[in-house]
Amino acid sequence: MFPETVSRGRNLIGRLKKGDDLLVSLTRVCIEGNLRLGKLQAIGAISKAKVGFYLQDKKEYVELDFDQNMEIIALQGNVSLKGGLPFIHAHVALMGSDGRVIGGHLMEGTEIFACEYILNEYIPDNEENFSRALDDETNLFLWPGV
Ligand code: ZN
């Protein structure tokens, strides 16, 4: 039952490679580091972006593509298990050259120009509470422990 008290684990800090996919790269860091529950923050820049907006009535994501260079003003998210593997749910705010900010649910298809990330690991008493499962009400894979 939430909220659950968790213990602090490791802190992983690093930089991602130019040209790689942002979401895939961050997921790889978690898988290779066996980080199964945590907090994610990142800043940097991207050369193109794909973000999602969840249509609550249709229960599906609409994808938005931005084929332009932008700053990562804020990327924040969490790491938890989905299908037994670390899975990242992240939202991103991106700024174009005119200073305007767009954003959304980070999706594969966002290309890194530069990115510095910080991952804070948490250790739960019961990992199952943070293993994503399909929620019928929203059609999203959510934490089941409500
Ligand atoms: Zn989201």
C-alpha cells in the first residue's frame, strides 16, 4: 500500500553518447547497472524529439515529432520494473531557439546531442509494489500497490 518507505541506494551519474536514442540509452544504463527502482533527472540538448500525449478518452498515446535542435530544460522520471526489466517513465521539457518550451512523455525517437543524467536508486521492501502491471481503468502500465 502506498506510500511506501524506501531506502536509498546508489547514485549513478554520467553522460550519454551523441547520436544515440535518449530513452533507449537511459534504459540501457539502468539495465546494465541493475537499477530497478529510482529517480531520474537529466539536462542537455537533443537534435530531434518524439514525445507523447495520452488521450484519456481514447486511452492511447498521440505522438508528436519535433525535427529540430532543442535544449533539454528538464527531464525527470522514474525507474521501476516492467516485465522484470528496468523501465523508464520520463517527461521532458524542451526549448527551441525562440525560447519557447514544448514537452511531453518521452518516447523512443529522441536523438541525443548531449546529455548529463543523474539516477538515484531506491530499495523497496517489496519490489512487487513497483512492478508495472496493466491498469484496466486507464489502460496504462502502472504500479499496482494503490
Ligand atoms: Zn508519461
